[in-house]
Amino acid sequence: MGKRHEWSEAWQIAAVYVGTVIGAGFATGREIIEFFTRYGMAGTIGVAVSGVLFTWGGARLMVMARRIGAASYDELNRYLFGRMLSPFVTLVMTAMIAGVTAVMIAGAGAVFEEQIGWPRQAGVTLTLGLALLVMLFDRKGLFGVNVFVAPMMVLFSAIAFVKTIVAGDLCRPDMAAVDYSLKAMLSPFSYAAFNLAMAQAVLVPVAREATSERTVRRGAMLGGMVLTVLLLLNHMVLLSFPHKDDYDIPMAEVVHTFFTVLYWLYVVVIYGEIFTSVIGGMFGLARQVRVWAPLGGKWLGVLLVLLFAAVSPFHYGELLSFIYPLFGYMSLVLLWLLWRRRLPHR
């Protein structure tokens, strides 16, 4: 029973890791195009590099956070960057997490506008209302949403990949351009660094509250491997789709083109993945704000919802294309320090 419980908790941690990374950008396909698919087959090498970094970096980040007893990403930053720089880094990272969460909320509005035909504001309002509800359940709400949605994303990515193969459209020569520029070479590192920086807001408190270090390590490595497979499947499908640059939600259009029967269910799954990352971002921000100010959970949830309601006028695609690469390059320092800093003794 003990081993079964350990593996069950490890899969829960993996689901949270996957669900936090697979947000508006990943689930919709825009993020994958921005960092990988635009570079053609060179992006496939980038996916493999990012996969290794996710598996190694996620495990190292969570184990490091657990060994120093970090309750929030501020405490992990103190260990990585030192006491003098960490306040500035934490402030920048908090702004980054808030910015990315804003992109995800705008992504929810884009799903409603582009795929359902409803006003974008309806998607933003619904997302913020549901986020407030889930935040009232704190960690249980975070686990519950991710454990359901993450496996659905894996299933649909596999279905889209198989359907593309059956249709004979997988990586046709006219779509397999190669770009070996410096930007293409840096892209997998900036992508992994960016997502690890964003995910630590959730992964640090989750690592602290897990029952054992072995469970944490297993969960992080399982999550990293699942992310690698998902990245590869979605990248190969998008590489085969000729009109990917015409849509804010290209993966939904892929399913609509190749597998119409499951289209609406896939839109629900995309929205679910966007929602899990909104929850993850707000969960991490709430934990950090509690370190700075003793606010109750309910009032803090209301405050964050009101704050993010201000993002509704912004357009999702433009926000992602500007914010994600910028934050990716800024996060490279975190990746380097994860490698350089020694793990504390148990």
C-alpha cells in the first residue's frame, strides 16, 4: 500500500507539472510554433533538448526546493541568486508569472471568440469566476483539476498525431524547412528555462508538501517525460499543418481538419489546459503574496481575480508573441544557476 501511495502521489505531482506547463500557449499550439515549429525540422532537435531539460531541471528544482525547506519561489531564489539579488529576482519573477497568467486568461477569451463564436469577455469572465472557486479549495483544487485534464491532453495529442500519419500529411517536404540560426539554437534552452521559471511558483510548494523526496523526484521525472512526448507529437502535427500561422488556436483547427467528430471535445480540453495554468499561476502568486502580506485565502483570491480582469482588452496572440520569448531569454540565468548550484545535503 505504501508503494502504491507513493506512485499515486508521484503521478499527481507529474500531472500538476504537466498541467502547469501546458497552458494557453502549449495547448493552443501558439507557443510550440513560436519556439519550435517556425524553425522547421531544426525545431525537432530543439524539442528533444527541451525534453531533457524539463526532465532534469524539474527534478533538480523540486528536490533543491525540498531540501532547503522552501515554502515559496522567493526562498528558492534566495538560495539560487543570493540574498542581495533575490528580492529583485523575485519581484521580476512575480511580474513574469502575472504576465503569463494574463496571457492565459486572454487565451481563454480567444477560445470563446475564435472557436465558439462568443464574445471574448465571456471567456475571460467565466475563467476568472471558476478560478476563484477552485482557489477556495487551495492545493486539493489544484490537484483535482490537473489530474483530470492532463491525461486528456495526452490522449488528444496522440489522436491528432495518428490521424495526421493516416492522412499522409506528416512532415511533407514542402513544410519541413530548416533554420539553424542562433535564435533557433537558443530556443529550446529559453523555452525550458521560461517554463521552469513559471512552474516553480507551483512546484516549490508542491515539493515541500509531498511525503518524500523520492516521490518528488519520480513525479518530476514522469512529468518531464510526458511533456517531452506531448511536445514532440504536437510539434510534428503543427509542422504538417499548412495554415498554422493564420489562427490563434492552431491545434483546434488541426483537429477540426483531421478529426471533426472530436472537435468540440478537444476545444473543451484546450480550455481545460488553459484553465489549469491560470489556476497554477494564481496559486503560486497567492502563496508568494501571503509571504509579503498576511491576507486570507478568500480575500486574496478576490484581489487576484479583480487584478486579472484588467487584461480582458488585450489580444492573446500579440501578448504571447511578445511576452513569452522575452521572458524565455530572461529565464536563462535560472537554468544556468540550477546547473551550477550544488544540491544541499539531506
